[in-house]
Amino acid sequence: MIKVGDTLPSMKVMTVGPDGPKESDTDTLFKGRKVVLFAVPGAFTPTCSAKHLPGFIDHLDGIMAKGADAVVCMAVNDPFVMQAWARSQDGSERIIMLADGSGLLTKALGLELDLVARGLGVRSQRFAMIVDDMKVTHLAIEAPGGFEVSRAEAVLGVL
């Protein structure tokens, strides 16, 4: 599992913005920048839609004022689901939506969550990290069912 001090892997990813899905890579998103990356188990799921993403939308200006260059929201969902989810959340256009459809980045980070028994497949654990020029400087992983250490307010407290 990735930990503070480790470097993010260089790999291709899919992002979703106002112009739709596009291929990108972790170097483009994280190299030379301070980025808050938070991950949710799934788009449109209750806590993710009602609290996690909305919290980062509400606190985006404060996060940026504390030195972040970008905020990235990641889920193991395809880019079209991530695009629909972003459109359903007012204010999300300023957050980069990262669609980890096959869970490759999640797996490379060692942060997968096996929800097969619940019919949801393998997803991402709920977490938040601060990445400074590809290096993890803060990592907060939620306990199963938890929503404390990865919320926007907690990230603001450590920026």
C-alpha cells in the first residue's frame, strides 16, 4: 500500500471535464503541482453523493487558498458515469474527475476495497491524500463505513 513519502506511479488515466472524457496520465495531473486527491467507493452512492464530493465542492476555495493547485476526485467507475455524476453535482466543474474504470490506479496504490459479496465488485477505499510533485505528503484512509479523516474539512486542517 502506498504511504507518506512514496511517489505516485506514472500511468495513464481517464479524466472527465466540461468537454467529456479524455486520456491523461498521472504525471500531467500531479507532477510539479500540489494536488488533493480523494477517492470514493462509487459515484452516485449515498455518502459519496451527499457528503464527500459536496464537501470538497463547498471547501474548494479554502483548499486552493491553502496552496493546492487542483482537487481530483477518483472512483472505480467508467468515465461516462463520472461525467453524469459530475453533472448532477452543482459546482463540480472545478474538480477534476478521475475515472479509474478498471481500478488500475487504485490497485497500483494498494487501496482497493473488495465489495464483491455486496454486488459492487472491487472498488476504491475511501481516502484523501495530498500529493506534492508526485510525492504523497499526507494520506488518510477511512475505516470501513467511516467518513471522518477523508472529508474536506479534515484535509483543510492539514494543508
